[in-house]
Amino acid sequence: MAQQRMLQFVTLGRETPEKRPAAARTEDYNEIYREFADAKAAEQASRCSQCGVPYCQSHCPVNNNIPDWLKLTAEGRLREAHEINQATNTFPEICGRICPQDRLCEGNCVIEQSGHGTVTIGAIEKYINDTAWEEGWVAPIRPSVERPESVGIIGAGPGGLAAADRLRRAGVQVTVYDRYDRAGGLMTYGIPGFKLEKPVVMRRVELLRDGGVNFVSNCNVGEDISFNAIRGQHDAVLIATGVYKSRDLTDPGAQATGIVRAIDYLTASNRLSFGDEVPEYESGELNAAGKRVVVIGGGDTAMDCVRTAIRQGASSVKCLYRRDRANMPGSQRETQNAEEEGVEFVWLAAPKGFEGDAVTGVMVQKMRLGQADATGRQAPEVIEGADYLEEADLVIKALGFEPEDLPTLWGVPELEVTRWGTVKADFRSHATSIPGVYAAGDIVRGASLVVWAIRDGREAADSMLDYLGQAAQVAAE
């Protein structure tokens, strides 16, 4: 009987949770997708083919056992589904909301390849774990044994928090140092509420705090405390700072007033959602209301900026990207959502310069795709004589992020970095060039996905547990 609940993809079509109408959702910062009901989640989960080689699982960075928790959901065994999901993913209710499933699990679903439409894995994951929170199945960490060893984690983003969770479950004493006043990193201050409502992040942070993780906020390493001081206070250290240095524009006029960084713009908007006073918003510097907005870039950060500008009441929002739609790095789902909300995409276009001391326009050069570059993507080439002026009152730079120069900022020249400036760490153990110091997440990978940071943080925590165990054995001998 249980088997008959699966393999329903031949008779049931793919359905996704209903989206709120664009006109309504642009009036607030609430998430745009409605919840699945019990029956609908079970029905959609029953479409899973339970294939012998689950590509959905192998293409999931945290190796979620997706077929098993889909089967349990179809059978109405949600608590067991949650337990299996939670076993591999520290923040499943967050990944269910913000993972680009179209590029990962759902994009590699076997029944999608056969033309039946992928299982709606992300929406079901969100449903399972939201139900778990509502039912009280998610409990604070209570280690069976407290250990004396102490670990310091620099950075309270997804990588650092995932490591903190795993280390606390093993009984290790954990302190997380972060530059911001709230933990969560880009999940808190980078990703807008319409993709990830902030209470979803804050309740995870509170759960870690209730489980014994100590948070030191408003703490800039290298200024408020030295890196060596943190090393001296702990038996091991994890660097999980992420990458926050914005790539810049070098075109003429790029220093004009009204040209701002995406991270500053998004942080200001997210702070407002917490009820904070944000002078840069009140002054109009980081406020799109009534302005002609141009966002430069084609990644997920650019999508967050254009959709935020719409909600702030911009008179127009345009996104310039130097390649075409098929080659943009951002999620196609997010691009569609942005278009529904009134964003205009200008493909094969790049800035050449800016007009006005207070910006009044972007000089745009039209592009075409030429030969493939070293990554295999077609390189954009300028079309001579096709320049034009795009009027703008606010220009947002969403060109990606680079690592800060940690060895210099922290006064630790012995910390080895790559030629890209990322921390050099062993790809299996996450150990750096300094004994007892590990690194995980974007500071090693470069700007990447939340789910990859979660995987790295979990792996680094396991390596640190091995290191602490070996150190304790040597001390005992």
C-alpha cells in the first residue's frame, strides 16, 4: 500500500505553491509563495519516482536524502521526514526557501529528464520544516556530555552557524564572533524578506543561543579584538567571514553621488524591517522611492536589489547585464519574479561611464557574445557606435564580492591565501596553514550559495572535532 503512494508522476502533474499576485506582493516584504496544505504536499511528494540513482540527492551540496523524506511526506509521516532532513542539513527551512533548486536538486530530477516535470522538492522541504517548528519538533541542543575544549568561530553566517551547531551537539564550548549586531550574515542583512523572512533566521539563532552557543556581536576582528587573542582563548578557530568586499566600477564618473554598493543598499532595507533607524535611508541615499533606478549586474544580488527597489516605490527599475538571459548567473525563477513585479531587463548592455556629479544617467554600451572564454562562456564584446544614455537617479552596483585581505587586516601574514585572496584551506579537512585554524564557506570558495557554506561548516566542524580529540589524546599521554 505504501508503494502505491509513490510513482504518481504519470497521473499527477507538477504543481508549485501559489504565488501572491505581483501587485499585492510589491506592497510589502513578506515572502511571495503561499504554503502547501497537507494534502497538496503529500500529493506532490507522491510524484517522486524513488529512482535507484537519485540525481536530486547527488546534486544537493549537503547530500540530502531527498527520496526518503519525500516518501515519508507522501505517507503523512512528517516528523520522520523532518528528522531525516535535519540529519544532513542544519537549516532546512532556510534552504527550502532560498536554494536555487532549479539548478540543483529539481534541475536534476529524473522525471524532469523524462518530460514529466520535476518534483517540487524545495516547496516540500519548506513545508516539512515549517510544520516541524509549528509542532515543536525543533528543540535546542542538549549535548549528552559537555567537553572542556573551546572553539572560536569568526563569522555568524551560514557556514559559521552550521559549524557552531555541529560542535555544540558534540559538547564543545563555542563562541561566535561577528561584526554585525545580529547573527545570520547575509541571511540576515543581505537576502531580502520577500525571499527569506527575518523571523525564520532569528529563531534559528535563538535556538543556537538556547543550546549554549555564545555570541559576541559588534566585534570587528583586527580592531576590537586581535586574531591572535581569539586563538589564545580557544583550542581551535574557524574562519567563516564570508566575502564582503564589493567589486567596483572604474568607468568615468563612477564616484558620483547616487552610485551605491548593493550590500549597503540591501543592508539598509533589511535593517528597516527590524525597526532600526537607518539615516542613509531617511536621507534618500539608500532609498529608491520616486527614483529611476539602474542596477548593474546579473546575479542573485542584482535580483534582490531590483525587487527591493520596486517595493521602495521606484518610478522605474532597469537591470543592465552584459550577457543575454541564457547566460546570466542569477536564478531564472528570480528573474521571472522580478519581471512580474515590473523590472525591465536590458540584456547585452554594460556601463561605459556616468553623467553628473550627482548621477543623472548611465552611458551604456551595447554588447554581443563572441568567442567562449576560459570558463566556457561566450565573452561579451562591445558593439562600436551603439552607445546610448540611460537616465538614472540611483545606480546600484551588484557586481559580486571579493575577499578582504585578512592576513593584513588581522596581522597574520602566516595565514596563506590564494591568488584570488581567498583563504587557502585543504578541500577535505578545511585546515589552513596555521595549526588549529580552519576555514569554511565563501572566504574559501569565493561568493557562493548558502547551502555550500552549510556543507563546508559541517565538514570543518567534523575535522575540528578530530583535531580536538587528537590534541586531548596527546595531552593525556
